[in-house]
Amino acid sequence: MHILSVSTSQLLDLWDELHSAMQGENGYGGDVIEFYFYRLMPSNPWVWNNPNSEHADEDYYFAACNLHAICRLFEGKHNVDITFEDGSNIDALLDKDNLNRHRTHLKVAHREEAQN
């Protein structure tokens, strides 16, 4: 698992959004949040001057890894599943060859109780 490297404020802001989606009350789409990757990037003014530079890839990957780690922590704590809005697995966030540089939509769904 990726080791989190974000500020407390960054973590809490995302946690609050995931929590509101878990309750079906997120302002974007009920159980879906719209997340912009820059929100978990390290403070690096150079990236904003040249966001298409290959050097910016590391900062976007850093943000994607942190997003993934926070989502997995949230899932474990709240017995929910977090997927992309289309239902696909968020492990794709860790794919350096398909790096997202803008935003993503994440859906938070309660896990169904195991039936005996």
C-alpha cells in the first residue's frame, strides 16, 4: 500500500467528501464525488507553469497514489466500496501509463451484508 504523504487538511477535505457520498448527500452527485487531482498534489508552483511537462507526471502520480490510498482506508473504515462512477476498479489510479491529469468521478456504495 502507498504511504500517505498529504497534509491533514487535504486528507480531511477528501474524507468529508467521501463521507457525504457515503450518505448519498454529496453536492456533486449524491453518492458520487468529483475529485480534481491537483487537490492532493504537493505544493509545486512549477507544475502549474508547465502542466504538460513530463516532470509533472510524478506530481500527478503522487496525487493518484494518495487518492487511491485514502479511498482504500475509507473503504476499510466504513464498509463501503469506492469505484469509478462507471463501476470500474480504482486500482487503475496506480497505472503510470494511463495517468489522469485532471479529475475523476468516484462512487461510494455500501457493501451488502453477507447472507447466510
